[in-house]
Amino acid sequence: MKLLKMALAAASIAAALPGVAAATTYTIDVTASDFFRLSGPGGSAPAGPVTVDYTLTLDPTVASGPTKTGLVVDSSVNLPDATGGFAYTPSSSPIPSLTIGTNVFNASEAADGANTYSVYIADPFSGVAFVSFEETDAKGNLWEAEDANAVVTAVVSSAAPEPAAWAMMLVGVFGVGSVLRSRRKVFAAA
């Protein structure tokens, strides 16, 4: 009986603890083509299409960045500093937004400058995202892709149970054990 009381106490303490939201891993495949010059001295547009594949791990309920932690560039691309960084704002703002690129300030802007790029994705996890892709070349020309799109896919992985779930499993194991133990005593006495 003592063991059952201790298990129930542990379960109630664990249930009172806030659950830790799990970070989710996403693959983001960005394609941009048909570049036009927004500003700069002139020159040839980037050869398109430009394709960049990212793997990004973040908690979609919490604002992140600017940071490089959790961002991996999966493909080799002809972009300046393709590793870059990212910033994310969840839906508590008017609309969730994600920016990936060089010199990212926040979830809606990155610095322009020679040899930089940025990918802005509005509402990235909805399946109907607005995408903007800009690149600044070594001459200072700022190019924007007329045709840019992103495919964002959540990577499903088995997650570890939250502390409250562990506590409930332990309560169940202890409960079954105590019932079996008490039955054994009844049969032994008869």
C-alpha cells in the first residue's frame, strides 16, 4: 500500500509539471527562378532555377532566432554563404513567418549587402505559403525571384513520452503489481 501511495504522489507531481513541447524537424525545399533586378548597377541575373534544400528543427509554437542552431543546408548551391541562419515567429503574431538567409535580423527581414540572400516564407506550415527569394550579388545588384515556392514537410519521428505520460505508465505498472500481490496473499491464506 505504501508503494501505491508513493506512486500516486509521484504521478500527481509529474502531472502538475508543464509538458515540454517537442521540437519538430521539417524539410524545406525552396525553388526560385525568373529573377529581376530590384536595384543595383546592372548585370546578368542569377542563372535559374536556384534550388535549396534545408532541414530545420524547431518548436513551431515558440519564436526562434536569429540563430543557426537547428538549420542544415542539405544541398550544395551557388549562393553566397548558403549556410546562413534563420528566425521564426509563431502564429501569435498576425501570421507565422520564417526567414532563412544571410544576416537574418528577425522573422521578416534579413540584411541586404554584397553576397547575401534571403528566403521569406509567410505561413510556412500551412501548406499554402507565400515565398519571397532575394539575392544580392557581389556587384550589389539586388535580385528577386518572380517565381519562388517552398515545400515544407514535417519529418515524423518517434518522440520520447512526456514526464506525465511516464508517471501514468509507472502508476499503471505499480497498480497492476499491487493487485497481483494482494491476490497472491488472499490465495495463500485460503
